[in-house]
Amino acid sequence: MSDSQKIKLGDAIFNSIDDNDFLNVLYDNMLYNYAIMKLHLVGFREPRNVDVNAALRFADLLSKSTHETKADEHKMWAQEIVTILLELYPENEDVSYYAGSVLSSVGNFRGMENIDTPYKEANLQEKAYAAFCEEYLTVPAENSKKFFIPQKNIYDRLENPYFSYSAPTSMGKSFIMEMFIKDQVMKGAKLNFARIVPTKALINEVRKDTIDGLDRLLEEMNYSVVTAASDYSLEEDHNFILVMTPERLLYLLISKPEFKLDYIFIDEAHKLTGKNSRAPFYYKIVDMLAQQKPEMPHFIFASPNIPNPEVYLKLVTEAGKGTENALSSTFAPVSQFKFLISHESKSIRIFNDHTQDSIFVCKYANDNMSVVDFMNIMTQFDSEKPLVERKRNLAYFSGKDAAIKAALRYAEGKPDIDDDDLTELAKDIRDQVHGEYYLTQIIRKGVAYHIGYLPASIRQRIETLFKAGKITAMFCTSTLIEGVNLPADNLFITNYRSGRPPMSGVEFRNLIGRVGRIRFNLYGNVFFISDGKQVKEKEFVDRLKEPIPEQKLSIVQELKPKLKKHVVETFLSGSSKIEPYETKAGQKQSEEEYVMMRKFGLILLQDIMDDRDSLVRREFASYMPPGGEEIIRQKFEGQKDFIDSDINISADQTRRLAAAIRNGTKYPDVKDGKFNHGTVLNFLEELSRIFNWDKYESKTLGKRNAQGDHAKLSWYAVILAQWMEGHGLNYIMRQAIRYMSDHPDKFWLNDYTPSHFEGTPDHKNVVFADTLEVIENIILFSISNYFLRFSNMYKSIHGENSLDDNNWYEFVEYGTTNELTVFLQRNGFSREPANYIKDNPKYLVKTDEGWKLNRSLLKCSNNDARTEAEIIDKNRPGLFVDEEDPGTNI
């Protein structure tokens, strides 16, 4: 036999092990027994025969796989086998011993901490391997922690000029970033870092984790964690760790063009793919930073589950060099066991990832079984256990109304839990929002819903209590896909949509990965519940079977040739008004696609005018006629001053804005911090004309009713006025109810259903939810962005100090006209705790350097103020003075 015909024994074994009939039947039987145990069917269903010793030998063999492409898959299979056996045979010493051996072989040392195993390295080779791992996998910044081998492989490449990596959700991608930044800080590096998160909901979590992780290193090494361009820290001499959404970073780069970054970590980088109206912001900030002189920052892209992470490197001109700058790992340190609950067949099955088939477990007879009923089955014995031993359950819904209704049904009939933290949170929700807000009632039962528009402080406390095991059931929407880290034992998925559009393969796998967290356990259960009508079992099965396809950037795949041609033709005509694309049949494109197309178009126009090379410009090049770019430059030469990096605003809007301000348009004067509703509404109507909200904000700010009037602008003006006056949420909620009582015909049940307000608890809670959503998405995002643009243009025309006394952008940004409250927010407090401190002057000290905070605030009775003060004390310690320090109390 020639050398080329020889094959290694290991290759021979692992090439065929997937098709081993004995192993596959054995694993099927294990899954079946696991299912009847988890569904509390022991005694009602006869367990199948399992050869435990054979299963352990297979697990041991799989854990040592050297297969060229399937090694990670084999090692995860080994983990699954011992995880199931630990559940089925908790008293079996052989199982616990082999579990330790398997987890050691696959490098899952953190998993070993979760089990009680007598395993010790038996021979010299195993001892040498363990010693090697002990040293090699030790986290430099925290010697008590160990990396997984894939984590270590990624970590070692983060100093590359550009790098992109992909890994399962549970592998700890964020942990790698945190440890790299901490190690650089500990070494004394004087660098600026940015971590880009996909949503505002994640900013506070990442900020807190970053500050807690660095603790007093921040002060020792003169670093500051920053979440907004207005933070006071940016005016001081520090190095910085930015935690921002792409939109926030864009505005910081626009307002501070001299700001230099050394590292930018783009988390959840799959947002750069798919039909995503926010994707252009990622493209814009990457392009702006790639132009940074004298050298661009290190670009690190992190994404879940995708096979080709190198695709994101195309955004950086110098980085389009292929797979040598990318790494994709499929290893997951936890296992997810998947159940299919079908209302079509009235059956429950458990899915086998390795054979891609499902195993019948049982039938159920009740036609009306809901996700709540199945959650009750899974938790039926939990009430007898202490809180910390109860299972934590997440339920995913495609819409917020369905999530809230399910939370209420689940909480119905359950007793209040005697826990001080739950009682205090319920009281604070009542005081901050409203006594009739549904969340106030169910939180005492250990039940909550997690919606993006919840006030940040409340949302964060809910997450904290869920992690602590005091909230045991959480009902979530798409915020769960966006990277919120909640350690769940069971995840119930009721839909494969995110809102109305179907989830992409990446989003679907990302959602599944939210269950089972290595810090707490080795596995999690996922229940896919299909109603047979809107949600089909086959759709779930197809998504489980389909591998995640190679990703293509939004600008490449989703911006279709016809849309690129449409943008080019618009600019060739000399217009910057990009109209929605309309087919020959008169069918208009979706709002999401239109917004994405328009923003990419605005990037293209600036790149052409500045003659700047970028991926966006290159992608449009083949749709540009010969000499087309020169024609566009000539057409827009007179408008060049109106074309800039703010991709929310086009040149036509900017031109009208400048003309209006020169003709006398200004923020209305404010007397004694009070805003008249009619005055605010008239100003919004003026901005609607200037910015053409009827076209660009047709679903919200520019929405018109059948009579041709703006349908929602008056309602927005009510909330906006109260927000700028500094009123608390509770006051705004009470006024919202009063407004709807006085104008019952202006009530909408949802975005599509006008109704009549009747003052019922259901109607009031619709108003509460709508008001919170308006504050989060309209006031603090849309209107804030337009006011920022107005303020910047006004100052550029009338002088930098022209708005010192009447800048409505700042009034919106901070929710007040009070200088002290603004000061506190610019130092890191959120609005409600800032108001609390202002109203309790015993915590304020006036010194020669300005306002300071009495350190007694760290012991105050207000939970939010106390918690935030603890974080800010680490990040801005100079803001606090000891109780005995001299100063003048305010």
C-alpha cells in the first residue's frame, strides 16, 4: 500500500462514527428517556433501554475526535451524552467520573465547575495535557478563569489590524472582548476602545459589566466608560471605553471629528447582513474610522453562528484579504435539547440534531393548550422549592401584545412571593410608571415581561432579579435576539418571526442560543410550539435542519440591482429626494427596505462628492453610466455644503432647514421651564414641513388620518412638552390617561386599529405601553435626532453660543430644563435617579470645583439612585466627596 493510500486509525474511526447504528439508536433512547423525565411522564411512559457503559465509552471516544471538519461537532455530541446521563443517573459514580473526563478532553473547564466529579487525570499524558491547559488557557486578566480552546484561539488574534470571528451564542464572544480590554488596561496601554452594541437596551448592561469588571482599575489607569457624546468625561483628559449603538457613535464622530479610536469591537455583526434599515449606520461608522489618520483603528467583528465571518472585512478597504483574517468556531460549551410541540398532530417530539429526525414522545388531547399551559407543566413542582432552585423560563413572542397577554395569563392565580427585592421593584414600578400598570401586579409573583421600551432602570433590575432566580418567568420580544444575556433553563418559542418578517437563519440560531449559560449549567431546553395556523411545525423543523448559509452584506444582497439603479437615476437627475421604489404594478417597497435604500444612497452621494473610496461606492459602480459620477458632482456642486455624514437627513431637507433658519425659524421661547402644547405642536408642524415628514416619517411623525390631519403629532406634542418640563413618568402616564379620556376618539389599540378609549384596565395599559414606546422611539430617537440637526444648523448660522439658554435638543436629551439634572445625567445618571438627587439636596455639595455628590448617596433608600451611584463612583470617583468633606450643601 502506498503512503497516499494509508489512513490513520483515528481518521477511520471518526469518519464513520456518525453513521454508527448502535450509537444512533442508543442516543435516540437517551433522548426519549430524557424527554419523559423533563415532561414528568416517568411512570406513565416506559423508559427505553440504555446501555450506560456503552454510552460512556462513545462519549469518551467522541471527546477525543480529531476529524478535520467534524471535531467540534463530535466533542459537543460527547458533552450532550454525558449531560443527559448526569440528568438520568445522578447517583451513578461512573457517569460523574466520565463526565469530568469528557469535559476535560473537550477543554470545557468551566463546565466542570458545574458538576460534582471525582475525575482526576489517570496517566502521565492526561496530567501533561491538564497542566498544559492550566497554563495555556488561563485568562491573562483574571487568572482564576480559563478560556475554552476556541476562545483562546480568538483572543490571541485580537491584536491583528482587523479580525472577524463567529461562534455560537453560548460560547462567550463578549467575554473575550471584556478580557482583552481589561488586559490592555492592566498593562498600562493608553488606548481608546469602542464596543458597538445593536440596541440601546444593551448599553446599560454592557456598561455595568465593563465598569464592574475593571472596578478601581478605571481610576488607577485613568480610563472612563462613556455611553453618549455628551458625557462630561469626554471633555476631560482620559482614555475611553465607549459603549454605544452605531447611531450614537456616528453622532460622536460627527461632533468630535478629531476623536481617535484604537480598537472598535462590533458585536452582533450579522446586523450588517439582511434587510436591515440600521445596517447603513454600521457601514458609515466603519468607513469614517477607516479614513482615520494617521492610522485606522483595529476592527474586530463578532457574530453568532455564521460560516463565513470574513465577509465583514470587506467593509475595511485594506481588509478584503480572505479567510486568513477570520475564524469560525462551531463549539458550544452548553447543549440545547429541542422539543417540538405541535397543535396540528397534538404531539410532543424531541429533535435529534445528529440524525436530523424527531422522536415521538407523547400525545396530548386538549385542543386549547397554550404556551402558558406547557410552561406550567414544566414548572409544576417548582413552587415547592426555594427560589434559587427553581427553573428560569423564557418565552419568546413575535409581538409585544402577545408577550404581555401571555405573562398575565401565566401569573394568574399564582401567589405573591415573599421577597423584599420583588416587593421593592413592584413599588418602584408603581411609583415611577403607574399603579395600574400590569407589570406592577405580576412582578410580585416572580413574573415579568421584557419589552424594549421599558425604562432602562426597570429593565435592568428585572434582568438582575431574573439572573438571581427571583423572577422565574420572563416573556420577551425581539430584544431577546439582540444579545440580552439572561441565564434560562427553558426557552419557549411561539413564532419564527421577529415582528412581521420571518427570522433569518442567524437570528433563529441566535435565539435558540439564549438558553443554557455555562456559568450556571451545562444545558437548556427549547420548546418550539406551533399552533398549526399562523405557525407551522414544518417551518420550525426546516429551520432546525437548514445549515446557516454563507452571509452576504446588505449592500450586496438586499439592495437589489433595481434599487441601486433607482438611486443612481435619482442623483443623475440632480435630486437628493430618493422616492420609494414602485414596481410597474404600482406596488411600493416595504418601509424597512426603503429606509435602508435611502440611507445607502446618502452614503453614496457623500462618497461621490468627496471622491472617497468605500464599499458602498464600489457596489454602486456597475450601475453608474460612463461619466455618471462626474455628472452627479456637477449637479450637486451648489449643494455640497448640505451633504454630510448624517445619513438620517438628505440634502433637500438640509437645504430647506438652512433657508428656514435664515428666514427666522427658531425654537419658541420658554418661560419658567413651561411648554405650551399649542406652541410645541406648531413648532413640530413647522419641522414637518422643513424635513418633509409626510414622506420620510409617514408611519409616525408624518402620519395623516382620513381628514388629512397629522394623526399623531398632537399626541406626541403632549408627551414631548411634559418630558421637556422634567415631569416624572408617573405624571406623564396620568396626563396621558387624562388626555385620552378627554379625546377618546384619538385612541388606537395598536398601529393599525383605531378605537374608542373606555378607561378599562386593558385600555389604560395600552396607553401606558404606547406612551413608553413614544418616549423611547419617537421623543428620544426621532425627535431628538431632528432637534440635534436643527440645533447644529442654528449654531452654524447664528453662532456657537446662540442656543445657550434655549436648546430644545438638550431639553429632549435630558428630559428637563434644569441645569442640575442635566449635570447629573452628563455624569452618568439616568433621568429618574437624577431627579431624585435634585429633589434630595442633602446628597449635593457645592465646592470650588462645582457640584459634587455626598458619598452618603451610596446608602440612600432609592434603589435606582443607589445602584447607579455605585457604578458611577467607580467610573467617575472624583464626583463624590466624603460626608465630612467641606462644602456647602445645596
